[in-house]
Amino acid sequence: LTSAQHELIVEMEAIDEQGRNVYRRAIMKGDGKSNCVIEGVQTKYKIETGNYVYAYARPGYLNSPLIIGKVSENQNDNSEPLFWKIKVAPSFDIASLEKVFVVTMEPAQQEEKK
């Protein structure tokens, strides 16, 4: 998750300009250390520290959202002032893991029409 080569489509809780709770979709990348980074979310959305970040649910791949972390830091992106630079802490401590299960996902196959 935190590898610099890792990218994942995610959704996170946010508040829009009208004060409504919404979910924003974005691409999360590993920082190569112990966190992940989300860029490109407009500052018109309020993103709060502690908000959950979910792996984006895609039918046939992941049928329901999966919590993968929490927003640990949120600041304006100096190079792109209209966007947030969001740090995400994974929802688990990799050093304390004892068992790991690998789940491979394949797209749902449609029946061939005869």
C-alpha cells in the first residue's frame, strides 16, 4: 500500500460547499515510506483529519468498499493551490501483522451469448 509503485482508486469522506456529506474519488499513491498520498482533490471540499479512506468498490472486482486508512494530514498543495495534498495512514501496522491473506480479483465474466 505504501510502496512508491502502488496506485489505487479510493473514495474518502468530504463535505461539499453546501455542507453536505459526500464521497470524493481520487487516486492514492504510496509515498515509499509509511504513508500514502492523495492529490488532486479540490480545496472546495472539506477533508478532515481522521476521515476514512476506502478502496473504491468496482462490481466484479471489489463488491463493497474496504477501509484502508485514515486521513492523517491535509494541507494545500503549494504547487497546485486549488488542490489538497492529503496524507493517509494505513489502517494497519505492517510490523505487527502475523498472518496475511492474498486475494486476487478477476473481473466477473459475462456469459457468452449463443
